[in-house]
Amino acid sequence: MKIISTLFVFILSTVSFSQNIGVNGLYSMYSNNPDGLAFNVEYENNISTNLEYLFNASFFYHDYDSATNDFINIPIGAGLRYYFLRDAISPYISAEGNISYFSNTEFGSSNISESGEIVETYTYESATYSKIIFGFGLSIGTKITLSSKLDLNLGGKFGAFNENSANYFSYYIGLYYNL
């Protein structure tokens, strides 16, 4: 019985519904940190004609002043995407829950001098904190059909976390391959 139910779920998830995988480039603006570039990978699977579930993972690294600070944010999310229209241009909204690895490192520096002249500058790590944070994301965008297997994805996303410095808004552009 277990083999039959596993086979049924496999056939249902791979044959009945459209699946997509996409890669997006992002320009991100953080609430307490400078802007930066990032990327994400998404997987989508249709539940119905206009509704999909999605999984995504992103990577944000900002070295906004190598002498003083840098941070990493790696959110992983799961959610739903609703398409208002399924045509050559398909506008959508998305909502997702996220768990994220967030790390912020602050640097300090000191100078070694001989008779008032700087001989060497040392940079050292003065404080680092890393934590797992939770949040959600809301997106609005559109997919534009380029071919039967390829879509262009354009949109914006707001991400909010229980750590204020991790909140962001991103513009994104990407390509999706229809499996």
C-alpha cells in the first residue's frame, strides 16, 4: 500500500502540474544598511491554473565599508503565488514565510606609527553576531512569456524579519525555465 501511495503522489506532482525553476538578480535596499546586489533561486509548482506554491533561497552579501562593517543574509522561504491572468503577460502577487541566517560583522582598525609616521594599519574583527531570524515576504510582479520554455520575471519584494536591520525591499529581474 505504501508503494502505491508513493507512486500516486509522484505521478500527481510531476505529470499533472506545471513546474518552473527560476533565477533572479536583485537590487536590495535594507532598512538600516546600504543597498546592494543579491540573487535568488525559486521553484514553483501549480496547484491550480492561477495558484502556485513556491520555494526559494536567496543570498545577500553587503560589504558596505570594508573598514567598518559587512553582513550576510540567507533567507529560505515557502509560500503561495496567485496569478491574476495567465497569458503572455501574467501579473501576480506572492506571500511567503521565511527563516534566515543573518550575520553582521563590525571591524575596527589601529595604526602603528614611528615618530608620527604611519608604518602599518591593522584591521581586526571587533564584533560579530549571527542568528537565525524569522519573517515573511510579499511580492508583486509579472512574468512575460519569451518562449514555450522560458519566461522573464520582473517585480518587487518586501521582506520583514524579527530583526529590523534585516528588513529589505528588492527589485528583481530573472529568467524562469518551464520544466
